[in-house]
Amino acid sequence: MARDRSRGRTGARPRPFPVAGRPAALTLQHGRDAGGLHGRGPEQPHLPRLLRQPRRQPERPERRHAAPPARRDGVTAARAAHWPARPNPAHSYPQRVALVTCHLLALRLAVSMETAAPGGPRGAAASGDVSAAMAAPAAEPDELFDLRNNFYIGAYQAAINEAQRAKPRSPEQALQRDVFLFRAYIAQRKFGVVLEELQGSCSPELQAVRMLAQFLASESQRDSIVAELDKKMAKSVEVANCTFLLLAASIYLHDQNPEAALRALHQGDSLECLAMTVQILLKLDRLDLARKELKKMQEQDEDATLTQLATAWVNLALGGEKLQDAFYTFQELAERGCPSLLLLNGQAAAAMGQGRWEQAEGLLQEALDKDSGHPETLLNLVVLSQHLGKAPEENDFDRLALQYAPSA
């Protein structure tokens, strides 16, 4: 077969020949133009030699470019942190291009992160979704978080202290603070304080708090209060007023009418309404329905204190291996907050369900040291004494029957 000199070898692509007045373009394998890899610039006839052999210069320590002058918009500070070092002369041309590209990308990222700040030079919208998320203002801290949590775990005195220290930023927060404050006084059976402070015209939420205090304080007025409450429930009730629904359910529950309490709670969808629904269903021995309500709470906020408490109550009712889970939940809440009477009695109930009577006795003794007249603690001590074979104190049960009153 004849061999063409212009091809160099059989079947090979022809090599480009320089044209008069025009330098030869740099090519790679299969005739691709190397200029297309990094953008076309002015053709350099000596570029192949530079790619094959790096330039030799006397060794000298690397130094960084001088920082640019300060600017008012503040962007220069972020750029200076990522200012690229002077390229190493020993690097080949593609290596130098790659290094400069990396430095430019880092610089662009630094500038975009800085402009994402609320006072950035170009605003958050120019930096993409990530920068916009960074520029979003942080949520305001919940001033009543500790107040609510202390109330939920039964640390009523701590809740009162938090309410007195709280500085609400809006009228709505001030109303919530007052509601939890007076409910904590009711839980301590200080009905006179509530009735004295909430005199005259007040908000519907505080009127409901006063109605509960009046119901618990005066046994002779309970029938009339329940009749008045029935009239209010027969009318259209504002669903957003969860405080009224909760306290109405508390009155019905104290009046031994759990069905009416459930009807009132069914109109609300707050975590507190759902938690009280779980309590009532467990009292009615409807564990199946209580688990459904608990699932709603977990879907709404699984990590909330009320959700964890409701989970522990359901685990106590389930028994078996769930008793240990309930014990750990009460213990964790006590470690994060304070070992209230509610949490200590919960741990003791879980321990007694597992047959750990000595541990339960220590927990109940700790609760008794906090409040020697707490009804739930005395009742659990009577049960514990029967299982340990100890003779209970005289007339313990009669004393409990006289002292016992459901907490708010």
C-alpha cells in the first residue's frame, strides 16, 4: 500500500501546517484545540515548550498578595481571608490555571456568604437559596418556655418564680404569663390569691381561670358553676381559646363527668388539650384511644415536654418492658428540670411496676420530704407498705380521703 507523506502514517489524520502570517495553534491528541479547554486567548507560539518544561527561576519563599485597601461595604474583609497566594512558577500552565480557578471559586463563595448577611452589600437574594436561608432573621427566644415547662412537670413554685421574672414582649405573652401564673397558684391550692387578683373585668382566659378557682374553693357553688358552664358550652365556643376549653374540661373532670370533659377537649387541637385527653382516656381504661391521641401529639411535636409526659403515661399503662422506658422518661425530665412531685411519683410507679420496691421507697421518701401532705405520694406509700409487709401508719387512708383533691 502506498504511503502518503502528508499523513505521516496510514489512516492518520493530517497534521495542521502553519499558514503564512499565522502561528500554529496548539493541538492535543485527535486534533482537539487546547485553547478551547480554558477559553481562547491570544495564540502563543511558545506555549508547547512551556507545557513540556517548567520555567526555572531562583527559589524564593512564597508570599501572598498584599491585601487590597479597606472598603466601606465590608466585602473586602471576606476576600482577604481567601486571597490567593502567588502561583508557584514551577507549576505547568494547566496546573496554574486549575489553581487560579480554585482560588476564584473560594473567593466567590466567601463573597456570596458575606452578602447573605442582613446588612450585606447586595442583599440576600443575590446569593441563592443557601444565602437567603442564612440571611433569614433568627426566631425570637420564647420568654415563657421555662415557665410552661415547669408548670407541665409539676414544679409549680418554679413556674411562679419564672412568671415573676419574665418580661413579655407583647400583650399576648403577658396574658399567657398571667394564665400560667394563676394556674400554678391553683395547683398549690392558693385559691384566695387567684380570686383576689382576678376581680372585675378581665380577659376570657383569665375569667376561665377564676371560674376554676371559685369551683375548687367553694363546694356549695359547684352546681351553679357547672350549670353556667353548660350554658357557655351550648353556645358557640371560640376554638382558639384553648385555655377556656382546658379549664372547662378540668371542672367537668372534678365533677365526675369525663364525657363532657372529652367533648370540650375535642374542640381544641393544642398539645395541652391532647395531653389532657390522654389522661382522661387512661382513667377510663381506653388505652387504645389514648395511643391514638398520643400519635397525634407525636406528629405535632415529638420532643415537647407534654408529648414525653404523655408517652410515659401510656407506657405505664402498657406495662412490661415499657415500664423501664417510662422510668427513664421521668428521670430525664427530672434531670433537665427539677425532681418535682409529679416526676418522683412517676418514677416510683414505674419502679413498683417492675418490683423494685426499695428504689420506689427511696423516691417516695424524697417526694415526702418535699411535701409531707401530698396526696399522690401518701397513696403510693400506702401501696408500697402493703407490698413490703410494713404496717401503714394509723388512719393513713382516712387522712388521704380528707386531704385528697385533684390538682389543677
